[in-house]
Amino acid sequence: MAISPLAPDAFPKLPQIDGVRFASGAAGVKYKDRKDVMLVELATGTSIAGVFTRSSTRSSPVLDCQSKLGGSSDDRAAILVNSGNSNAFTGSAGEKSVEAICGTVEDATGIPKSRIFTASTGVIGERLPHDKITDKISDLATDLSAFGIEGAANAIMTTDTFAKGASAEVLIDGEVVKIAGIAKGSGMIAPDMATMLVYIFTDAKIEQPALQALLGALTDQTFNCITVDSDTSTSDTLMIAATGASGVDVTDSAGFTQALHGVMLDLAHQVVRDGEGATKFVEVKVTGAVSDVEARQVGLSIANSPLVKTAIAGEDPNWGRIVMAVGKSGAQADRDLLSIKFGDVLVAENGWVSPNYSEEVGAEYMKQQDILITVDLGIGGGIGTVWTCDLTHGYISINADYRS
């Protein structure tokens, strides 16, 4: 599979996070000759928070993780992820697979099952061949290393064309606090949450309830503001682990919040840049709505419109499709107050095309890889920004052949 034209030049150099070790390997769950399983070990005292899909058909791993959050941190913890099979819509067999995997990790590491979190990503509705995973767990436990995060990022990919990582270092009370995160996501991407697996690690010190509240707030500003195809997965999992190894308490720290927000937004943008078949990265900024909620509503209506997305793929400045998407959103809007821009190009205003707009200028702007669409509704102070990509033949090809 060709790497997305929107991909970064290389996987970033991520800082080592004290209290975190990684291992990855090839179990052959679906893919041949590539890594598809990863194990993370977290030091005693690590606070763990998570946000998950709101799908009513959540997978067994998601349900298990949700049940374990908020427990005691008086022991080490582990995360085990496989790609190639989502272990979703598999009935009681899915629960048995989770139990078998957690039991084997417990045997190999001594970590109690109550502190073992699993995730699976891939095809829905097929039983997970968990024996292939459990057969590898002993080797993974032996191979754990503080330097294995890039391998872990590769192991969790499905239709992704590149591994995704981001990091930050922030000075708090004279001490450096480190954050490093990895993600997978390419298709079936929509808010609540966007379809993905994300794992973020930090040496900051923060209690679980505060970490959970912070993660939820920042998710709404990042991963819940991206969309590739409007479809929400059964398996979305976003977890953050704070080992406390730095000794720096970041509760209510604006600097840490800003740094974590930056890492999460970077990963969210990388997911969009790896959207299946994507050739354009699109930011949709909405202002002048009656509320922030309605601004996001309009933004998502534009970002999810197949007509808008295919026009962008064809580099067609068809602003009429933006008007359509605003109108269908259900948010309050007034035709005669609406204005639309492509980048700095004023396209429409006062209920009609701008008198200074040139179709040639609009078409030239649409040739760029990064596109900004700004819509001002002109009726209030609500603002919102969402990010998406174009919709190309590549998306159809990838998903038509997904189970082949």
C-alpha cells in the first residue's frame, strides 16, 4: 500500500518515558510477515484514564477496559493490543478471548488481570484467534524495552499507511515533564470518538480522577473534532498512562494541559492525514453561530458531505456544496448573512457570490494539499473547528477489498 501523500517524512523521535516498557511482534492474526501485537508494561503507581467509543455495539475489549478503569494503582499495569481482528460482535467468544489474553499476560508478567487492558482492531464479526496472540505473550514479556515505542506504533496499524507518533516536553516548577503518544486510524473515522486506538504516556504525577477529567475535556477539542467518513467504530480506545516517575504533580497545571493538548491534536491530525485514499487535508472553521455546539454541527455537516469531499478531491471550488451542507446541518443559519472563504479568498457573501470572486483564483487555491474552508454564519458568537480529508477513488478501493 502506498504511503499517504500527506504523511510526515518519518516517524518522530519520541522521548523515553520512565516507568514504561514496550514489546511488539508478529502473531499472524491476519497479516503475514508484519508486526500485529504489542505489549506495554507500566510501573506501579501509574494512573490510567481512558475514553472509548460510544457505539452501542462496543467490542469485548472496550467493555472490559471500561470496567477496569479507576481501580487501585498499587501494582504494575499492562496494555496488550492486536491488529487484524477487532474481536467485536463475537458474542461470548469475544469475552473468552479477552479473558484468555489477560490470563496469559498475568502468567507471563505477574501483573493482576484487574490491571491488564486489551484492545483489538480490524475486521468486525470474526472470532479472534487468540491462541496466536497468547502463544507470543511470553516472548513479548521477555522483550520489553524502554525503547520499543516505534515498534508498538507499527504493530497497531491496520489500513494505516504510516505509523503515528507525537511528543512534548514541558518545564514545570523547574523540572521537565515528558509526554509521548502513538495512534492508529485511517478509516471508519468519526466523532464519539473518531475511530482509532491511541496510547499516550507521561512521567507526570496526577491522580486518576483528575487525569480522567482532563482527558475527556481534551478529547472533545481534538479527537472528537475529526472525521474521515462519518462512521464510528466498535473499538475506539484512547488511553493515557501517567507513571509519576518525574515526581512533578501536574494537577491543574496549564502548561501540562497545553502540552498534552498539542500531542493529542498532532495525533488527531495525523489520523486525518492518513485517511483512506486521502490527498487533501481540510480544516473547516465555523464562526458566527448561535453557539459553539451549532458551530461544530455545521462544521461536521460540511466535513462529512460526500459532495463537498469529492469536489475537494477534484480540486473544484464548488462553493454551492458548502451552502448545501450548511443548510442541511439543522443549525440556525440565514442565507443573507452567510459568508464563505477558501483560504483568504472570499467566495460568497450577503446571500450571493462575492462580486470580486474569480473562479480561476478559487480553482488555483484548491490545488493545495492543505485546504482551509471558513464559514461565518453572522448570527452569533459560536465558533468551532473540525478537520477532515477529501474522498477519492482510493477510499472505495481500500474498503471494497478490505476483507480480501
